[in-house]
Amino acid sequence: MDDFGIELRLDRPAQRVIPLSPHLTELMYSIGAADRLVGVVRGSDFPAEAAALAQVGDASGLDFERILHLRPDLVLAWGSGNRVVDIARLRSLGLRVLVLEPRRLEDIPRHLRLLGDLTGLVDQAQAVAREFERRVDALRDRYAGRSGVRVLFEIWHKPLFTVNGEHIISKVLELCAAQNIFAGLPRLASEVAVEQVLLLDPDAIVVGSEANDAGVNNWAKFPRMKAVRSGNVFSVSADLITRQTLRLIEAAELMCADLDKARR
């Protein structure tokens, strides 16, 4: 059963897989299924060898002819990252599609185990899923009961974009005993005005973008903001925090440590 409630059955473990998101490619590598990959989307650059695989498009559009030529027995789609029309067309072409939509930290080990079941790599998937869960539990225990920190998480700067409370990044903040000041936004990712941030005056700002002109110094022009005044503007690797993979826990550990400085 995928995350859209559609049941998927395979006659045998998948041997030819095309993931339609960089994070899905990374999950396949994590369970030792690199040899099952026959194509990826642009931007699939971790691990580095993934970039050498055949490319079949990106989130804005897929090369259906090439996908069919690669003869996948399983296509992995990202619920909020791939177009609904593209997913529907893949299914209309007779391809077996599994749609995954990670919204909670618990979804990552669940997806790893599901991919393990579909590829026959159950033991490998179980091992990495358990290690991820162990590290999540350790962080939850470490920061449980600590005073709250109100945070702006910036995913893009021109224009200013952030995430809502349903986004998995907000779940990472909760792990750190922190709250997203824009949790109530209606969409997973939305543009917000700087004036809104000034009004809400967060305790800390985390910049999760690696654009050349993005960075903590962009907030220095607002010295009266609590986060700026206190030196609580931090950065985290976008690759770590925005990809729903095992590496997300690395970002969580770093971010929790930074936010603990803001708390003190």
C-alpha cells in the first residue's frame, strides 16, 4: 500500500527501478539496492555514482519514452514532488508506481522497510531503519522537557520561503523542542513577507539554503530582531535537511545543538 492508499503487488522482487526524486534514489542506495536502479531524475547526486545513471527528466516533466525504453518493473514517485498528471500517465502506460509522501520522521524508516520488501532486501532495510530510529529516539530523549524556541526556517530567500507545520522539517524542529512560527500556513511551502517575520520576531532563524547569495548575513540588516540581536541565526545544509533520507538525522543533530544555544 502506498501513501495514497493504492495497493501495489509485485510477482517477484523489483529488479529494474526508477526513482523520480533524488531522495528516493538515496533511499535505494541506503538499503543496498544500487544495482536495481536503471534510471533517475536530474539532481540525483548522492551518492556521487547516481549521477552516472540514465536521466529521465525532473519534477517539472518526465521523459516517458525513455522511461518505457528502460523497462522498469517499479517506479518510485514522490507525492508532493512529482506532478499528479505524470504519475497518472505512468500508470496508464501500464507501469507499476509506488507513491511515497514523507511527512513525519517515522515515514523514513517505514519507507526504507517498504522498499526492502519490494526489492527483497529486507534485512538490509531493517538494519538501516532501526539505526535511524535509534538516533531519532536519542534526540527526542535529549531535548524532551526543554523550554521551547520559536523558529523561522528559511528554505529560500528571494523571495522568502518557509514551510508549514505539516512539513517534515517542522517535525525535526519539534524533535529539538522548537516550534515553527509559520506552522499554520495552508501549504507545505509558502512565500512569506519579511514584515511578517519582523512582527512574529522569532527566537532563532535557521537558513536551509546553499544558494551563493543566501546565508545568515542576509538577516544582519534587521539588528533589532531577537534572533539577530542574540546571534541566533544558524545555517544547515539544504541537502541534509530537505531530502527525506537517512542523512536527515545528521541535520537534526546539528540543528538541535544550534537551537539549544538559542535556548541558553
